[in-house]
Amino acid sequence: MKSHEVPKFLLKFDFMIGSVAFIAIFSILFMLIYTPFSVAAWFDIFDGRSLSMTVMFYVAAVALMMISKVLMVWVQNRITVTTYIYLLWLVGEVVAISLLYTVFTQLLVFHGSASDPVRITIRAVCCVTAILAIPYTISSLYAAYKSKKEESDIMRYRAKLLEGNVGTGNLISLYDGNGVVKLTIDIDSLYYMESQDNYVKICYENDGALHNYMLRCRTKTLEDNLADTPMVRCHRSYIINTTKIKLLRPDKSNNVVVLKHPDVKPIPVSKSYYDKLMKLIANGQTGHAGDKTE
């Protein structure tokens, strides 16, 4: 990861949605403590009218942040989100929520009567900054920790690979969206790959434990690069290592593949990829033909 890029986990859609939930809960606690000491805040959960305004504002603010996260996913699919861009984006969120608060205050509290919207907005910016600073700092530190751990795990794997203590020597190189080699791994260590937003999660084994590496690239590009390997696409979001197949079985309305490692959950097989996978199994190209189906 380049030094100017934000930690990759910080830009995962599910992580960003989780951060919105965290911020919403934290902000409620913050406002319960802050409101009694403020002459400008109108939040109240005990008065009926104030409670309804509070709920309306929170719903609107959460919706605004959700839109912000969706837009960020759209942007990061097209450009590299640097620390500078990310911080500017957060400033934009602060300003947007502060303006939303000002509008609510003007229309619902003062009912359009004379007031000082500039002063209200400035106070709102200070308050919203205080509210967002702690959750975003915690989220950023956690994302940085996850990224560092991922890099540490792959460095230990590379060391064993160089020493010849892992795998069969059948190496493949995985490239990011810019064509740069990010990961060299033994095919025997790979279990599956899962599309996640604009990343692909690479699931591999080291010392009997499963580890993940988030590779920034498109699943289709990765599939094309793995055309001559045992890695085969079985679903729009999944590519599996056919040598790791334990069995293929029906599950509700779909079929699923069970891989040999007990920690890997069953992986769905879509109808469009089912025939191709069955041909590989019928031809004994999964590595273990004896326990292919159930």
C-alpha cells in the first residue's frame, strides 16, 4: 500500500456502512450529554415535539451519510482515494450535515422567523466535527491495523515461500488494476477469491490457518489472468480452486461447493457457471474425483 493511500479496509462498503451505524449511536450519546449544556441545541428525547424533530433530523443525517458512502464507492472505482481526498470528503460531510442542521433549526425551531443562520451553522460545524472526529479516528485506526496485519501475514507467507517451506512450487502472480504484481502465491495455497466492491478478497492457507488479502482489481480481469490454472469462476462473485473441492451439493434453490478447509463456508454455484464446473468434475480435474458430489 502506498503511503498516500488510505487503508483499503476503510473504503470497503460494509465497513463504511458499519461506521455510519457507529457514528449514529455515538452521536446520540454525545448529544444527550452535550444538549443540557448548550443554549442552541434543541435535541430532546423526553419532549414529544422535540423527539419527533430529533428523529427526523437523525433519519435525514443518516440518509445523507449513506449517500456519501455510496458516492465514495463510485469515486474509488474510478480514482485512487488518497488521504487528502478522504479528508476533504469528511470535511464535505461535516459541512453538509451542519447545513442540514441549520435548515432544520430555521424551519422547525424558529419557524422561519428572524435568526442568525451563519452563527447556527458555525456552531453546528464545531459540534458535528466533535461528533465525527472520535468515531472516524477509531475507524481509521482499526482499518490501518487490519491493513498492517494483512501485509504482515503475507510477508510471513512470502518468507516461507522463498525458503521452500510451503506449497508445491507452482506459483502464480496476481496483479492489481494497474497491472502491478501485488501477490505471488503457490496455487496449492489458494482456496477461493471473492469480489468485494472494487477489491477481490484472496483467501489462502498458511500453517493450516486461512488468511485474506484484499487485491484492488476487477474479478473479470483476475479470471482472465487465471485461465490456465485450476482457479475457475463458479459465481458472479466467486472464483474457486477446483483442487480444493470436497463436494458439490444442492442447497435450497441453488447448488453450493464445499471446499476442504473446515473454516471455508459453502460457496454458491450459479446456474450460468454450473455446467462448466460439472464438466471439470466429470473429467476429474478437481484433483480428488472420489469425493466430488453428494
